[in-house]
Amino acid sequence: MSAERRVIYPGMRFRIAFARDYDGSYPAEEFFDQLPKADQAKLVSLFRILGDHGKYSNPQKFGDLEDGLYEFKSFQIRMPYAYAQYEKGLLLITHGFWKKKDKTPHSQIERARKILAEDAASAKILLITDQKTKRK
């Protein structure tokens, strides 16, 4: 299993990608793909803002879940994310969900942390290629 990245937005300051779960799936991508096109467009505009400008302070669109975990907010849609510690310039979206209460449920925060940990473990698996054949 390689550390392939599925980038949703290649910003000027950050590449925004979907984090990979332990089984090789991409929970955020699966959630995103099931959203109506209008909701996808709203989220992509948030990805563009953050990817091109870096940290952005608008509590109505970007939430701080503490301990390095944040969330994109589009009405009731939430997509937790974090800045990757092991890949500079990378922001990872863990998953998505529909928020039904005022606060983000603790179970969703824990799920985001679990997916980030699994992504970090899978990113350490590298494909080894024979570099001698590429040199002259």
C-alpha cells in the first residue's frame, strides 16, 4: 500500500487532501462525493480560501476543535481537518458528517483523530524503487 494522496485542492499555500483510513478507504471523499453539487461547490470554495491563504479566522466557516483539529463548516455540513505534521504544506480532511446539535459531538472528534493516526501510519509505508536504473 503506497502513501498515495487524493488531493481535492492544490492550493498556493496548502495542498488539501483526503486522509486515508486503515483499510485504504477515504471517508471524507466518500462523504463529499455523496453531497449535492451545490454543497460540494460551497465546500470547495472553503478549501480554496484555506489552501491559498493558510489559516483563516471566520468562526462561521472554519471551526477550531482544539488540539490541532479544525473543521470546515457549511451550514450543517462538517468536515474535520488537520495540518499534517509529517508532510509540510499538506492539510488532511478526515471525514464528513451532518451536525445536528450546537456542538460537534465528541464521537466525531475521536473519529477524526483515529483517521489521522491511521493515515500517518499508512503514509510511512513507502514504495521502494531501484534508483540505479534511473541514473546514467
